[in-house]
Amino acid sequence: MNNIKECIYNVAKDLFSQQGFKDTNISAITKKVGIGVGTFYNYYTSKEELFMKIFIDENMEMKRRILDLVDLNGDPAPIIKEVVLRIFEEMKSNPILVEWYNRETYHKIIEKLYKEVITNEEEDIFYQFFFDLIENWQKEGKIRRDIASEEILALFDSLSFVDLHKEEIGSKYFPQTMNYLVEFITKGLKG
């Protein structure tokens, strides 16, 4: 039983990567897996739910990779800048994560289902890691202590929405606008 669910997941991941969310349908997924469409619904409630599971897994894997690559010792400003910029670079180069920038997909699925599909444990792994890192930097006097750790995390979360709305801001100003925002935030956090 788990084997079928895993096959559906892997085939869907390949199809979403090749064709995008919009052009991938359940019948194409089930045909490649060799099951009927009805069987799909024994494992997933919808294409959207399956996509979100894949999107979240890709997002978590990306963050793990970045954390493995970045040296977290030293001055927080360049560390934060490197982490944030790597996240945006990787999101744009991953065909599944790039759907974040597709307005139709974002509003139809990601915005509505993200919190429903992600488990607290998955979200907490990275939130808690960055929260602890920020608190340690605050204790060491490397960044300001007068701003709550949650507010600092919210500052960096807000960058994803700026990036999402770059067309309205003016895409000709990107990526430099993002670089400036990251720079201004990190400079403003110095202890």
C-alpha cells in the first residue's frame, strides 16, 4: 500500500517538475503509475494536496541543504544574507518551488493549503532552529536584544512576500532591491 502512495508521489513530483502544476493532471499521474484514477483518491484527496506535500518536502530539503552549506559561526550579517539569498536562488531554480512565483498556483493552492498540509513538526524544525540561532546571537550581543526573536523572523519572512510581488514593485529593480532589503535589515539588527 505504501509502495503505491510512494509511486504516486514520485511520479507526480517528476510530472510537476517537467510540466508545472497547471499542466499536470491526476489521470496523467495515475496512468504513469499504472493505477486507476479512483485509486489515487485512496491516498490523496486532490492534486492540490499532493502538490503541497511535494512542495513542502522540496522546501524542507532546500533548507537542509542550505544549512549544510552555510557556516553559521561568525558575524550574523553575512550569514543571514547568504542564507536568505540562497533560499531565493534555490527557489527560482527548482521547478516545483518556482510555483511560489506563479500567481495562479500561489493563490489557488499554496496560500490556502500550506498550513493545512504542513505538520507542526516539519515547520518547527526550521522555525525553532532559526529562532534558537537568533536568540543565541542576541545573548552573545551580536544582534539587537530589544527586538523579539519572533519579530526578527517575521522581518525575514516578509522578504518572501516582497519577492512574490516584484512585478508590482518593478522587476527591473530586482535582485538589487532584495539585496538592499537584506542588507538594511541585517545592518539594522547589529548589536
